Amino acid sequence: VDLNECLQSAEFISSSDENFKVLEDGSVYTTSALSLSAGKKTFTILLKDIQEQVQKKIHVSVVEEAKKAPKTRHARDTVLKRTKRRWGPIPSVMIENSLGPFPLQIQQVQSDTAQNYTIYYSASGPGIDQDPKGLFYIERETGNIFATRAVDREQYPSFQIICFATTPDGYSPEVPLVHTIRIEDDNDNAPYFTQDLFEFCVPENSRPGVVVGKVIAEDRDEPYTLHTTLKYRIVSQTPPITPAFSLHGDTGVISVLLPQLDRELVPSYTLLVEVRDMAGQPFGLCTTGTVVIKIEDTNDNAPSFKQLQYETRVEENRVSVEILRVSVVDLDEPGSPGSGAVYEIIRGNDDQAFEITTDKNTNEGILCVVKGLDYEAAKQRILVIGVNNEAPYLLAPHSQQLSQSTCSVTVHVLDVDEGPVFKPCLLRLDVKECEDVGTAIGRFVAEDPETGNSEGIRYRIPPGQCNWINIDDKSGEVRTVRVLDRDIGEMRRGQCNVTVLAIDRNGKTGTGTIQVCIVPGNKNFPRIMQTDYIMCRDRKPICLTAEDSDEAPYSAPFVYRITDQRLASMWKLTPHDDNSWYLSPKSDIPYGIYEIPVSVIDNGGKIGENTVRVNLCDCVTPSECDGRTRQLSGGNVTLGLWAILAMILGSLLLLLILITICGCCGAGVMHRQVTDDCANHNLIISNTEAPGEEVMDHNIIPLQNTCGQGGYGVKTGEQQTFEMAKGRGHTLESVKGGGHQTLGSVKEGGGQPMMDTCRYSYSEWHNFTHPRLGEKVHLCRQDEEQKHSEDYLLSYNYEGKGSLAGSVGCCSDQHEEEALDFLDQLEPKFRTLAETCIKR
């Protein structure tokens, strides 16, 4: 490849493929056997000028040379014989650290073309024109390769140089030769340990064969030769006693050899070990190293007390005070879990009045009093204390099990003058809720420990506490000062702690605590939450639910009862759950409003009286009732607008009749007097209008009338109206309950209107009053704009069964006097009119 044409000043030449090598003159060589399986191989030659910072690339493609057709061999052709080539000698070998003499010939390369040409030899590569430069050179004419000085194999294990054969004019008849010069190893390096000091640990009493550690050594000489085959051994042991460890010669593994390693006797061992090459032969090079093996402590020594008997003193009632220190001896390593002491009180501390702990700094046991001692109860206490280690005890080989070390401590209790003591110190008093003020709920007394009685002791409650109770200063009797109600303020938590002081004659005091607990009581009555209901024609049971503010067991389950015997025969109650019962009718009872007294009994027996109001309505849904009710019996009659208007018209009509009669009698036109006996008949007739036109219809019912007045009852489906016709008919409305009833005439006695049998005939009376009455009715039937109203004839709904007055059509056929008994039940305003209309 012509490199100068691409970049003349190239200082750096490289190939992108390591299988190809490019020389400075542009020659390209393969560094290894090359297979062109794909038929083509490409790589790039990179040229760099470092100073000018220029870079060029040359792309090279290597293709397989076309094969030539084999030439047919003839009998006369000369047979070619292969000759040995001297251009590719075997690799050269040079002994490391050779002593010469130098220059030392190590190889010769020659080209067969030297027979035909003048050949000059040259070489390049490491050791020639690359570091280490000048180590080798080649003679130009002969091709002999010489070494100029000794070589260290550990630094340069081999050299690869390139040899060239060229003619004087620069032609290269031979491919450049890559020649390898291998440096043969010499055992010039002794093995060495990887560490200056090896440190290992092994637990004491370890069994033989337990691995302690491994020492490692290395050798810089050529691997896998005798020069690097190493052997280990132990040179010496400190202390110089029975050998405790063994060292594997090939691997360097150290193991336990002595079955009894006792840390208390020998805490550590120091071994001097040797490593030698040449498989340990005496002429091999060697090095020594140091190994320190520490024996780890195990808890193979039990602690023991220095003394077996101790005595101490303490005043009674002293608390949290140190009274004694005990110490032990342990041969294990100080500060380790095997020597850390753990003390315990084995006997004599049933009341847990004493406690013993360990001082971590001194390993001593500290005995303390945690509950006050009573001199009167016991003047002396004897304790037995035992000791163990933090770590579990490990039995050493060929040793016997040891028992736990113990000691006894005698504690003398000193008598002191002490204050009163409450027994018990905490008194719980359960008080029923809402007890009366001043109720005695208990007694809280203290005793003098010296005398054993309560004489001369006074009691009081310090201020600043809940004021639920007080205590008698002499007897200690506890009474309530307030009504304890759990529903009020601070009492809702239901508990209060009160501190009580007891003071003796010497002023010594003692304290106790009274815990007052409010016990829930049965103070509330159960009540039904909803008492107004509407029951439709499906008579679906009503669910009555009660609540009680009391807590269990004074609330649910509830029991429901109907207290009225008559209503109990009509209604029934069935349980649903603890709080609710179902109310339903027993049979097909009439519609109306029922007020049912229901008593609810809670679990504590308290009875709550309730009244449930049920509107039994003829409806499909409760909203259809729309506030209208039906009375069971004896209800009041309410009047509508038309009833009031009819009453006003009746009153005007009566007034006109009276004026007419009085005027006629006074003027002498009519010589007849209206007597009281006729008043009744005239008043009844006065509410009857003149006969109208004759109407023939099968729905019209003629009324019985002794005076011949034209009255017809018209029946239309379920509705009935009664008309007295002249021109347009007029109706009088009477409303009872939620229904409507229209009356055309009000009958007296048996319901048969009587004609005036006194002084005037009906025709005379009719001719006189009809024009005037018609005019008044005409004026009343006009609205504010003097227009005729269009609601002269109104039809009213049939009021259904159960009406006291019945239908109008039936009134015309009745002859009994009971037909007007309902007038006796009118309100006071209408009784006056009834008394006027009916002569009793």
C-alpha cells in the first residue's frame, strides 16, 4: 500500500484488524493463518500525524485469488522436488540471566533466494528498535541474530521480532518473517508469603482437625515448573510445648492437632512457618513467615462466690435503697459473655421485696430493697442468691458438670416509728347511679403498725380532687355529696380516684386511694320513638321501636303490652327483635283513628307508658289520606262552606216568614194568627222550595210529602243528591268526618214534613213568600261582578259506609223519629237553631 500518497508525514500506522500488520514501507502481512470463508475480508489502515493532528484512513479488501486450471502432466515433464527452506527457523531460546560471552549468537535466518540475488538482512521489533532497544541485532550479510546482554524472564518472558530479506535495490523476495525469541526461566526468585503476619483465632477445647486458617505464598518464576512448586512446614512453635497445630505441606492449611486447647493456660500460639520451591528439595529457595493463633474463650469455667455468708441491715419502709454488694470469681476472659455474672434470688423473696442487679464495670451483684419491709411482720429476712454467666456453660472435654454457686444473705430489719397504713391501700366502691345525697357507700380505715388498731387516727380528703364523696374524720365512713349521674359532665367517665390521708397522734401520715365507680342504674323509662302511623287497607304491620338511655342490663330486650282490654282484643303485638315489635289488627276492624296505650318494659322491669295513634285509613298509600281521618265512634261533625251558607239562607228565610206573618196579621189582610203550634210545621216547610217542572226519570225517587210539595231524590252511581226544584236546584251541604252529605230538606220527627194545618194554606203562603225568597236567592247566587255563578248544582262524593246520617235518599223513606237523633250531637251554636226548629 502506498502510504506516502495518502499521508507523507504519518507517524502512527495501525490496522483495524489484528490479523493484519502494516509496516512503515506499506507492506501488509498476516499475523496468523487466514481463512476467506466469505470470499472477501476488509480492514482499515489508520494513519496519524500527531504534530499536525491529521488523520487518514485507507480501506483495504482482501479477496481470494482465482485458482488456475491444473496443468496436465506429460511423461516428459520434469518432476519438481521440494527443497527445505531456511527462512522460517524454529523459535529461538535464550537462557535467563545468561553469563555470556556477549554478544551471544542465538539464531540465524537465511533466505533461499540468496543463491540468485544479493540479500541483505534486517530486523525490527521489541529488543531491536523498540524497548528494550539494543538487546538484539542481526548481521546484514549473514542473518545471524545476537544478544548483547542478559535478560530477566520475569520482566521480558519473550520477544517477537520481524526479519526482512531485501536486495540492494529494495526488492523483497521473501515475506517478512516473524521470529520469536523465548527467554528460558531460571530459578532466580525465592517464594514469598502474601502477608508479613498471619493471624487466626480458634475456640478453646476445639476438636483435632478443626481448620484454623491458611497461609499463602507466591513465586515469580515460571508457573507450573519446579521453580514454582512450593512446600510448607512449621519450623517452630511458641510456647515450645506439645505441638498444638499441623500445617499441610501442599495447601498451607493449618489445623488443630492438640485435643485440649485451654485459653486459661495458653491464650495464644506463635508459629514460624517455611515455604520452599523446587517441591521442597534442599537446593530450592525458601522463605519463612509468622503465624499468630489466638485461643478464643468459651464459658468453660463457672463463676463462684468469694464468700458464702453475708449479713446486712435496713430500716423498715425504706424503698429503692442498696443494702449489699456481692462478688464472684470467674477464670474466663474478663468482659466476655463467659465471665459476665448474672445474679438471681433463689429463695426468701416471695413478696418480691428485694432485687439484685449486676454492675457491668465490677461484675458485682447489687442487692436492693424495692418494697418497704415491715418490722412488725418480720424482723429478719434470709435470702439465697445464685450466680450464672451471660453465655451458656460449655463443658470442657474430660471434665465433670459443676453445680451452681450460691451464697446466703441475712437481712436484719430495723424498727422505726411509721405512720398509719390503709389495708387495703386501694378501696373500690361501686355506687349505684342517682343515689341520694348522703348515702353511705363504704368505710375506709387505716391502722397504726405499732399498735395494730385505728385509735386516734383521723381522716381527711385533700382539696383539689373530684367532690363526689366525703369521709368522716373519725370513723372513716364514706358518703356521697352529690347525685352521681353518668350523664352529667365529669361523671360521664364513670370513675373517680380520691386520695385519703390518715393522720395519727404523732402527726405521721399515711395515704390510701378510694376508687369510686358509678354503676349504671335503671333510671330511664323506655319510650317508643314514633307514635303516629297511617295504616292503609293492606293492613301491613307497623314496626314499633323503643329506646332506653340506660345501659345494659337495664335496656333491651323490651317487652310490649297493650294495656286497654278493648283495644287488646282488636290489636296484637308480635316480637321482631330486642328493640322492636310489630303492631297489627287482629281482624277486619272498622276504619278510623285508634289511640292504643302500649306499655314497654325494659330488661330491668321499668315500664314506660306510650300511646300509639294509628289512623286506619281506606287508602292504598299513606299519602292518599292527606290528613283526612275517620272516627271510630262519637266523633264531631264539621261543617263546610255550603253548610254555613245554607244555614245563613235558612236564617234569612225564617226571618222573612216571621216578618210576613206579623205584617199580614197586623194589617188585617189575613185574620189568622200564627200560633206556637204551627211554628214547627211552618219552619220545616220554609226550607222546602216550590215544586219544579215535572221530570220523568227512573232515577228520580218521589218523596213522601203530606203537603204535596214536589221533592225528588236523584241517585247517580254512588252519589246521592236531593233537589227541591224551581228553576235551578239548591243544595245544603253537611259535612261529617271526611265525607260529604247533601240535604234538600230537614225532616222532623219521623221524617215526614207536615203541611200547615192551621190558619193558612200552602198555596197562600207560597204565593206570598216565593217571589221574595227567589229574589234573595238570586242575589246570593251572584259573584262580585253581578254575574251568575255556575256552581248552582254541585255533586258530592259518596261518604261511604259508617255514616251516622245515612244517605239523603233514605231520609225520604224513613218514618221513624230516630232519623233526626244526630241533631242531639250538634255543637252549641247549632243546638239553638235545632231548638227553634223543633218544638219539644
